[in-house]
Amino acid sequence: MQLRPYQQQALEAVRAAYKRKHRRVLVVMPTGTGKTVLFAEISRLAKGPVLVLAHRQELVEQARDKISVWCDDVVAVEMADRRELTRPAGERPKIAVASIQTLQRRLRDIPRDAFRIVVIDEAHHSTADSFRAVIEHFHAHILGVTATPDRSDGAKLGEIFTEVAFDYDMLAATEAGWLAPIKSFLVKTKADFSGIRKIAGELATKDVEQVLTQDLHLVEMAQPILRERGQRPAIVFAASVAHSKALARVLCELSGQRNFAVSLDGTHKLEDRAKVITRFRRGEIQALVNCSLFTEGFDVPEIALVAIARPVLSRSFYAQMVGRGTRIAPGKEDLLVLDFVPANCRHALVQAVDIFGRDKEDVVERAKLIAAQASEEGQAIALEKALELARQEQEAQEADVVYQLLRRDPYAAVGVDLEHFRNRPRRGGNPTEAQLKSVQKSGLPSKLLDGYSASQVDELREHLLERKAVGLCTPKQAKKLLALGLDPRDMYYDEAKEVLREAKGAR
């Protein structure tokens, strides 16, 4: 087994950050690109004990299994009644995986220098008090790994980590073939969200539940899932437990298959969930419906349809859900994301295009419109294609703006109307050589002054001096700014001077 190229780059970036004396570093990698493999390799190479922290039982077990296979070593577990790390006697393991809830209660039993490296899986949770207490306890290098560094509650990971050592983009991973291409299909529903409240960064669950558990909207969601699924294993994210159960029931009724869909939630025991997931992997169940249960640490690469059957305001939360289907698998061509768009909503809801959100906002918004238009025509569209079309439109518009700017007279661009001065009363005969040179210094070609009288040139010169007195840029500067595709109309002299200096240095 060996690291993928970007995993090797991440490993080297972490080492480099530690060498630069950063003791708390963050790695951002999309779901499905092997974050666990990365910190498994770091654990294998570490010159001292390593602790891996997770916030859910499934994540603890998953990390233990993958690390033990990758390192070919025993990995201790500290969780609930398991005390393989804090047992009274015996040699401490080199690698341990622990539940953050359990470890927080047992910190007094663990020396502050017990570990060389502490890894925080799903590090976007690390701003919580439980994680902060553990991080502050240990004298160790801290490594956070996450797919979604932005948080809906506004907490900043910069309060924990001093450097982002490596940041791998989802679009780059998709284009390189490490993730499945994502297609988007928007389904417009008749759901009325106009009166739904916003609580703690998301729409109020009870309000949403009351709307989406109505028979009309359950059918509006179930029918497109059945129609678009084909043979794709599907995971459906519902708004609440009640909504999850109701939607699974309607999916089974409309499909005519008793076990077409199963609803799972946190009230189910871990062993019961494991049995259902095993049946899902075997193809005995076609759709898993859940409420926030499988947003993290759920690894079924065959999933090829993700239905977001709930409104989402948080980009990171949305990305976690879509991430359940981005892994590549044999025979899997792409991932289809179904977005259900309510008839009206006064809050801006996240859509599939938003998770590639490194483009300018207007490009992303245009890509959303392109995706919506394709869906209205009954076609799913690849997100890369929607974004590329939006970028091309944006580039064409920008090129046209630059072209129009280049065509503009630099004097007209800053509000100097040469025709106005040409029509002023003529006095004093022809302008002197000194008058002409004075005006020409501002950037006006001498041929444009042909036929001007001395008084007309004087008035033009006075106007230019007035502009200079209030600090506005000169026509000479304006000409250079236009050549760069910049609009000089409201730019001041010092600002223009700095822009031109930077532009010259960049060449």
C-alpha cells in the first residue's frame, strides 16, 4: 500500500509546518480522499506515541480498523468501558484511538506528555469545549483533519490551529479522478417555507417537519428519487426523524417493494444499524433514509445517488451529506445529487454547486441557473460543466468590458469633455509652445489640440489643475489604467499610482 500523490503532498506539508514551529496544524481534504489513510501513515512514521480522537463510536471503530491494517499493528481503544489506554498497569500502546467524551473524563489518568502527536478526526468539531480541554491538556503536536473547515455556528478553527498545512480542493480531486463526478438535478416542489424560522444557523426542524411530512410533499420527493435512481444505491437525508420515517414509508409504497427503503436514526442501537447497513451493501435495501445520522464517517463507496430531501443553510453540512456519495467504486460512473427546492423560502439555501465554491459568487450563481435550466428540461448536468459554462460567460463579459474600456478616450474616461473646451470662445490667437507642453504632460496627444486657441487651452489646463488639486487621477494615468482593463472614473491620483506601480512590478 502506498499514498496517493496528494496524500504524500499533505504528509510533507504537515512535516514542513511542524518544522516551522507550528504545533497545531490543519489538513483539509474532501470526503472520500483518504484522510484516515493520511493520519494512519503519520501514525506509522511518528517517533513517539500517537492519539487519534473522534466524537462518535462509529468513527472510533473505523479509525481503529483502518489504522491497524495500514500500520500492521495493534491499536488501543479508549471508549466507554474499554480502557486499553488508561488501564492501571502494562505498557502503553504506540497508537490509540479514543472517544472525545470518554477521554475528557479520564484526562487525569493520562500524563500531559504521553503522546507526540494528537490527531483530531473531523476537526471542524474541535472548537467544542470537550476538544479544547483535551487539546490544552497535552504537550504534543496537534493535527486536525477535516473535509469542511467552515462552521455554521461561526466558530473559527483559527482559534485552535495556527496554520492550514494542506488544502485539497473537491473540484481538483474530481478532475483528477479521485472522486466521482457529480451531477446535479433540481426538483422544484410546492413546499411553502416562507414562514419557517431560523434557529442556530439552520431552519427550525419542527417548522420544516410540519411542512415536509404532508402527503403532497412526501410524494413530491419520493417520485423523483424513484424516477432518477435507476440502479443507483441511494442515501436520503431527511429533515427530522418523523420525516425520515414517513419518507421511507412512502418510498416503499410507491415502489411496491416492502424493503425498498429503510429509515435509520440515533434511536436505533449500533448493532441494529450495522445489520441494516450490511443489507444495504448487499443490495437488499435500495435506499437508506436518515436524519443527520450518516453525515460523517459513513463509508459505502457504491452510493451513487444522494437526495437532499431537506433545506440546508450550511455549506459544510451540505458538503458532508454529498460526501457520502463522492467515493469512486467499480462500475460507478458518477454521483447524482437530487436537490429539492421549495416554492418559496426567505433564506438562501445551499445547492450542489455551492460545494465547489471557490469561484466568484456571480459565477456560482450563474452555474445554479444553468443547473436549474437543465433540470427543467429533464436533464441532470455535471457540476464541472455548469461551472465551466458559467466561467466562460463571465470571461466573455469581462473581455467585453475590457474591450469597451480600451476603446474609451482617456480624457472622456475621467470626465474631461474635450469638445466642451473646443466650443468655448476663442481668444488670444494660437496657443504657445509652453501651453501645449503643459497640457500634453497630462497625456493628451498634441494632434487633439489642433485648432485650439490660447484661451481654450488655458481653460483646459485650469480644469486639469483643478482635478489634480482635489487628488483625482490624471488622464495620463487613466490611459494606462484603461490598458489594464480598469475603469479610472472615480480613482484618485495616489490610488492610481499604487495600482500602476504594482502592475509594473507584476510584469
